[in-house]
Amino acid sequence: MLITSVVWGTTWIVSKIGVKEIPALQMTSIRQLIGGVIFLSFFLFYKKVPMPTLKQFRWLFFMAILMFVSANGLSTWSLMFIPTGLSALIGASYPLCVVIIEKVFFKSKRMTALTFAGLFLGIVGIAIVFYENAFQHAVPGFLFGVFLSTVAMLSWSVATIFISRNKTDINPYYGIGWQMLMGGSMLFIIAQATQPVVPFMQISTTVWLVFG
């Protein structure tokens, strides 16, 4: 839990540093492509894991769009318009969103009053922590940034529910590698088509440290 909190929480901070020097979608695409290549190299060449089936590829492609193109890509893009704290706060509301979607659309009976109370207290706690800095220094495009961050959070929520209800027989880390590779490739194409990108050889040491 400590590692998860530190790594997950600092993602917004280092991403904010990165988007000051390189377009957000380009940064996200390179980050995902590097991660995907590392994962797949390990499983394909060291573990000798076979290629996924066509059915598994369809599942992986759908998850890549939700988790890595929409959730990760848009949340990083939002940092160009809104403060880090606000983006993190919107992202942290995803568990509550999952519970609401499960309850409204799937009539889940696993949700109790205690579940909602715990989630509510958690969200209030996060809001208190970030409140003073979340809404300061609004810049042009602030509402667009909030929109991007909210869509990213909703995509993450839908993906979480989809995974829990449509499991596939594939190593999750191997699956993440394929999702990162496909998601990174899609984001790379989108970035090239929509944003002025930084030439690969001109990417600064700071940005490479952000990737790390």
C-alpha cells in the first residue's frame, strides 16, 4: 500500500514536470511504448509465453483504449490546463464512481451503507488535503482540463468494472505489456496528427528522468 500510494501519487507530479517541456500525448505514448516493450520482451523472449489468441487480442485492444489511451492519456493531457492536486483529486474519486456505476447499472448487492460511508470519508479526506491548492492559478483551458481529467477517471472506472466482469485467461502483467504497446502506438499516432511534437533527439534529460 505504501509503494502504491507513493508511486501512484507522484505520477501526477512528475507528469506535470514533463508536460512543461514535451506535448502530453507524445510523452504518454513514449512512456507506454517503453513500458510495453520491457514487459513483452520479458514474457516473449525470457518466459517464452505464446502469443495471445485473437479473442484475447480483442479484449486487450479494448482495455488498451480504456486504460491507456483514455484514462492515462487524457489524465496526463489535463495537466497542461489544471493543477496537479485537482487532477489527482478527480482521479482519486474513481472508487466512488465504480461503486455508483455498479449500483445503478448492475444492481450490485455487495454495496452496504458502510461501503458508501467509507468511500465518502475517503473522498472528503482527499478534498481536505488538496483543497487549498486544487483551484488556484486557473489558466486558459481550465474547464477543458477538468473535462479531460473527468473523462479519464470515468474510463478508468468502466475499465475496472469490465475487468471484474470479463476476465481473460492471460497473465495480467503480460496483458498489461500488450495494452501498453497498443495504447502507446495509438497515442503516438494521435500525437503526431494533433500536436507539434518534440524531435526524439531533442528530448531533454529532465523528461527522460520523468519517464524513469
